[in-house]
Amino acid sequence: TSWSGCTDVEARSAEHPLLADRHLLLGVALVENAVARTGSDDRQVVALHCVSLDGGRDRLRLVSKPVQTDVALIGAGIMSATLGALLRRLEPNTTITVVERLEQAGAESSDAWNNAGTGHAGLCELFYTPEKAVRVNEQFQVTRQFWAYAVANGLLGQPRDFVHPVPHVSFVHGADGVDYLRRRHQALAGNPLFAGTEFITDFNEFAARLPAMAAGRSPDVPVALDWAPHGTDVDFGSLTRQLIDYGVRHGSTVHYGHEVRTVSRESDGSWTLRLVERRTGETRRLNARFVFVGAGGASLGLLQRAGIPEVRGLGGFPIGGVFLRCGAAALTAAHRAKVYGAPAPGAPSTTAAHLDARTVGGVPWLLFGPFAGWSPKFLKRGRISDLPRSVRRDNVASLLRAGIAERELVGYLLGQLRRTHGSRVEALREFLPDADDADWQEIRAGQRVQVIRGGRLEFDTTIVHAADGSIAGLLGASPGASTAVPAMLDVLNRCFVGKFDAWLPTLTEMVPSLGTGLSEEPALFEQVWEWGSRTLELGH
């Protein structure tokens, strides 16, 4: 009987921690027979029951040798897709395996309808301080350059399949709001990354640019816009799938419909992942020298299971989202901008209302929201047990302190959960005074899991990695997908210390401004901006 590919026999019994020798001998004989009967070495697990000599029932599992890969990427979202594409260009011979619990890439948080599709560049988000707006814009310029490189070098197809030009606009009304927006505009206007933005208070100009928002609005109420003509609308789902497909064309392996159940450290420093095919329940193992956890809200639980000390004390709080969506041709033609307002009092900053022009699958849409929802699930298609299972002895105190400190947030969420369709459309009328309930339908967006650290709720993204760089993961939400490239470059820098310097020439081909603050180099910014606009067909 062949034992090819087998490394160990696990013996488990309700009565005996280890089988006595006579039981093991009987068990080995029966396992050998079972392997022979299967006639196949590609079975991941052979399990059987044998009756021990004293009548106890023992379960023997024959566990196959794990499949080896250099890099394992958990989750086929925009982060893993970006990291996989970068590594494929840097190390063409590296073996890369992607594990995704759903049946296609980019189907959770990266999906076009699970986010607003804003290419966040700090151009319109009033909940960003001027300093954060500059930082996010610098990060988005890195992402934009990589996308241009990817199109020029065949990693991505036609730009219009994933990115469209659309103005990004800040909107306020009332005298106090106008004064605030004027001061904010002045604070950013001198930065070359914000050149070309316009501050508009004339109602006729407002009506000419945003006719749907002006209709039914009294010209006696002051309004103001901070208009950035060079924004983008991004279908991150399409972008993700293209990057994953590029990897597959060049040797990467993807296991769709598989969920990672355990992440275990081996004595040689590598990691073994136990995967379960969700449809059949079949188990397999994967061993990797480096693991990246880009599983959205599920990343926290996977990093906790890995047991790295860097994740101790961290908790997560899930926040869902509901949007109103409209496809009426008259409305989509009358509003072609992403318009952001200010957050409501007591609301999380990331819930600032915005009215977005979207293009999904070549079709124009309008999207308004987000309205907060709540579920204990950490993924849109997650489990009710996600939140309680994330509570550990090392983070429970922090979670309780955050619950006490965020009483206003809790009150806000409760109020949001009581909203009806009519009340949501009423909120929309702050942007579109003539909005008709019948034109808008509700859609549920993706789940976001905000990091809780030290008793505080954080609204940002966080990279967590083991001290030896063998495993890393990304936690948090905003600004998320728009800064995927600088985030994954950061992962490479932290986790591939011995290789990063040698990679710099290739990385600089991908991102010409790498390591340079474009705010301080206006000539270089102009150069890479024009190249990116031309390659991505953005017409800026």
C-alpha cells in the first residue's frame, strides 16, 4: 500500500489522549486499507473509525502533506489582488496562491455596489482635516500611477472598464457652512495636488453645474461648492477581477469557494492554512512562507487565530451601510458629480452623506447615502457569530471602554436602524429637493469593521504584521481601496526587508514618484499627472 504524500497520522479518542500501541497498530492497518480502496493520492484527508480492543471507538485521520506555496493571499479583494500583481511583477517565479471564500473575486467589500466607488483623493471629503486630505491625495497619486503602469503593461485592460472621470465636490448650505468651506478651500488651494479646484457661491453657477440639486431649492439660502474637476469613479470589483486574472495568466493559483479555518505556525517559521471547500466540506492544507490576510472584516479573526502578539488587544466593531440607488435617465443625466456633505452631528465621519454619479457595467446610476445599518456579521455574507467570536480576554476591556466612550455613536446607530424608506428619501432632499420616493430603491452595501484599540474606535486603515514579516493583514475601512497600492507597498517594505531595496528600480517603474512627496515637487507631479491622465483616458 502506498503512503505517498502522507506526513502524519492524527489519533483522536474521547477516552484516550493517545492510542495504546495495540490500537495504533490496528488503526494503521485499517488506514492503509482505506488508502488502498480510494485508489488516489490527491485525497486531502482519509478518515475512518476503528474499534479498539477494549471496545472504545477511536477516530484516525490520515492527513496529506500540505501543498507548498511561497505566498498565500487570503481573500480575493482589492488588497490581495494589488499585492499579488506587485509580487508577480517583482518575482515572476514566485508561487502565489489566493484563497477566496466566495465564488468570484471582488465580490465582498470591493464589489461595485458594496461601496460608493469614490477614488478618494481628499478632494471633497469634508470629514478630512486639510492635513489628512493632503496625505490621502498623496497616497491616491501612488495608486493612480500604478493603474496607469498596469494599463500600459497589460496587467489591466481598457481603462473605461474600471475608472471614469467625474468631478469631486464639497457642498454646504447656510452662512456658517459657506464660511467653513471657504476657509477649508483657502487652506488647500496653494497645494499643487489641489490646483484647479474652484470655490463657487453664485447660485446661477451652482444651478448650471448641478441642475438636479438646484431644482426646487430657494436661491435665498446661501450655498457653496468646492469643485475639483479631476476626480474619479472607480469600479473596484472590476479592477480586482482584472488584477486577479492577470496573476492567474502568469501562474498564480486561486481557490474559490474555500474558507480558511485555521492559521498555524510551523517550527520552520512557515504557516499552514487549513482550508475547507464550503460546498463539499472537503479539507485541504496549504503551507506558505508568507501570508497576507486581505479578507476585509474577516481579517481580524484570522489574525487572532494566527496568534501573533501584534494583534492582541485589538477588537472590531461592524458597521453596515444602506444606499439609495436611482437609474432614471433624466436624473442621471442631470447629475454627473460626486457631491459630499458634512457628517451629521454624532455620526461617524465615514457616514457623511454624499450623492454620487456612478458608472457600473457601462450604465450610469446615482447613489445616495450611506445610512448606517448594523449586524454582528464581519462580512456582508458572514456569520452572526463573527462579533462574539472576536471577543477575547485580551480585548474585552478595550471593547467595553469603547462602548462607554461611544455612547453618541450607539445612539446614532439606533436612530439609523429606525429609519424608513421615506425618511431616507427625506434626507436625500437636502441634496435633491425634488426627489421622488418612487425613483429610488434601497440596496445594502458591504460591512465595514472599524478597529478598536485602547478603548477607542478608529476610522482608518491599519496594517498589522508579525515581527519577522512572515504574516501581515489589513484592518479597518476608510480610505481603503483607493489607497491599496501605497498600503501594499508598505506591506512589502515591512515584510520583505531583505528584498525591498533590490526591488526599488522595478517599483519606480511602476510608481515614478515613489518615495517623493508630490506636494513638494510640482514639476514631477505635473509630469506623472499628465502621463496618468493620458494612459487612463481621464481627459483631465
